[in-house]
Amino acid sequence: MGRIENDYICQGCGVAIQTENKHEAGYIPASALKNETIICQRCFRLKHYNEIQDVPYSDGDFLKMISQISETTSLIVKLVDIFDFNGSFIKSLQRLTGNNPIILIGNKIDLLPKSTNLNRLKQWMKKEAADLGLTVQDVFLVSAKTGLGYTEVKSAIEYYRNGQDVYVVGSTNVGKSTFINYLINESVGEKDVITTSYFPGTTLGFIEIPLDQKTALYDTPGVVNRSQITHYLSQEDIKVITPNKEIKPRVYQLNSRQTLYIGGLARFDFIKGNRQSFTCYFANQINIHRTKLDHANNLYNEHLGKLLSPPNEKDVKNYPALVEKTIKIAEDRVDIVFPGLGWITLSGVPATIAVHTPLDVPVSKRKAII
Ligand SMILES: Nc1nc2c(ncn2[C@@H]2O[C@H](COP(=O)(O)OP(=O)(O)OP(=O)(O)O)[C@@H](O)[C@H]2O)c(=O)[nH]1
Ligand SMILES: [Mg+2]
């Protein structure tokens, strides 16, 4: 590791700045230390070329950093990605943040169909958080991209922080840095101060944003969840599966023994039940392909990476094999959730389905949220 210029922290990602080794994290040329804003080489490349440079940190290094929060007296703002609630929830976070009060915020609501009942969704989040053992002061929904929901969230933060510091925590990619950038832009008119990207693991250290003379709000590195599907995808494919616009639900009328492929990333078989509609909520740019169950294996073997993509043809070999799980559904209006991708809502019961995903990306079932 090069010499660390202890006084300098990258404004974009929070990493300690060094001037000795181009290939290590936090590098900037010594001459750039004079600049008014100090941005490391990795942030510069991400911002200007959308290129991600690997860093030598392990998942544990980030956990250690986050666990320092348990020694503070502060308000915890826990962000989750509403499009991947369970995948981004990270149960262990509560232990890392100590006994501090927590508010829970579901981010990225701009991606949900306009018809979504946000109040019902909030109630669902409250119950889900409680079932997962998390005690929260309150629950909110926002879009860090459009600013929807910010008025309420800002006054809640001011109220619950009670004059103390604020830490924004959550899994990688939930939008912590984007969330804070919106606040910064609103208060000082400066855009994209902190580096954000659709790659998990963008923020590398704490980034302090002063709130007043004595207290600050902190951006923190995301906690890594290895069951997030992004860890198995190439940079190109991450871009394809990340929704960037309001999701248009796609409805399929299926008879039993029909199959839907979600690109080539996952598979959904309707094994048994009455003909009914299945509503699919996935990024608009992911192809959904319908076929007969009896043809499904052949189709996959012949067309993975082509008709069935992502994964794209040259990255197919790095994508894990799909593992089948059968699910019997007796309750009405159920979502079958493919973590990090989206979900399918069933309309009729009883039904038997089978899902196929990589072993480490297990499907779950919940009461329909829309
Ligand atoms: N559509 C939508 N995208 C969002 C929103 N907030 C963040 N994003 C996107 O989500 C991705 C991750 O955002 P970041 O702000 O870098 O996430 P982070 O939680 O800071 O991630 P790490 O630093 O890796 O822990 C980026 O592609 C953002 O543009 C939102 O409200 N709506
Ligand atoms: Mg970040």
C-alpha cells in the first residue's frame, strides 16, 4: 500500500487518499492534492468512463467499518431497495449499529408501477421488518432519483436525530449515496458530489456531510450480500437487469405445463393449476420468453446467451447452473420473488409451480405487494 496522506479522504467514495501506487485504492497524482475537490482515480474513472476498478477490500473489512457505528450515539437511517426488499434487508445490520434508533426507508419507488398502493406497501414493510426482528421508529418510501417522499423523510430525520449524528446504512446498491446526493443538491445546489454507480461496492469509506457546527450525516460503504444476483453477472449484464424506468408489468395467460424464462437468468414453470394470468415485474429491458414445459430444457441448452439472455453469449460460462425448487401455493395473490431481478404475481389458487435459479440466489414467496 502506498503512503497514506492521512489528511485526505476522497470526496467521492470516502477512501483514504495516497499518492504512491497507481494500482492501489485511493490513488491520485501528488500534483492533484492542490485541487479544491479531491477525487481518487477510481471515482474519476467511474464518473467519466463508467469503468469500475477492483479494490483489495473483503466483505469483512466493510463490516468492521460499519460496526464502529455501534459505539456512537446517533440516528440510523436504514435504506432498502424496494425492488429487492429481502435481498437488501441485511438482518445482521442491526447488531452493527448498536442500540441507536432506526428509521427504515424503502428507496427507488419511481420504479414501481404508478398503480402501486404506497400506503399498503408501507404497512407491508412495517410488518416485514417486525417479522425480521427489527424495531423501527418509522417507515418511509422515497425515490432518491426523483425526490419523491423527501419532505416527509427530511423532517423525520430532523426529529428523530434529536441533535445527534446520522448514519445512512444498508446493503450495496440500495442508493445510499444517491439518497445523500439529493439532500446535498437541495441544500447547497451541487449535483453528484458523492460517486454513485450501478456496480455494488462503490462507496469505500465513511463520507461526512456536516449538518451544523457539531453534527454530521455520514454515507457508509454498503454491506455485501453474496446472494445478490449482481455478483454472478458481467458489467454489461448488470446494466441490463437494473431497472431504470417505471416497470411495465407484463401479463402472461398460462396453461399448466407452460414455462417462462426470465432472460436466461431464471425460469418459472407453471406445473399444475387452472389457466390464469401471471404478472411479471422485471426491468423492461429483460426479455421474457414463454415456452412449453416439455420444450424448456431443450430451449435452454440451445439458446442460452442468445434468445435467452442475459447472460450474454460471452459471459454464459460464468453464470451458475440453475437449481429447481417446487412450490405449492394455497394462499391467494402471492408474489414469487427472484432476488435482485423482480417478481411474478399469481392470480389463482391452488397452484403448483417450480422455479429455477442459481443455488445461492434462492426464490422466496410473499403476499402480493401490488
Ligand atoms: N431508479 C432509481 N435508481 C436509483 C435510485 N437511487 C439509486 N438508484 C440507482 O441505484 C444504483 C446504486 O446507487 P448508489 O447510490 O451508488 O448505491 P449505494 O447504496 O451508495 O451503493 P454502495 O456505495 O455500493 O453501497 C445507481 O445505479 C443509482 O442510480 C432511485 O431512487 N431510483
Ligand atoms: Mg454508495
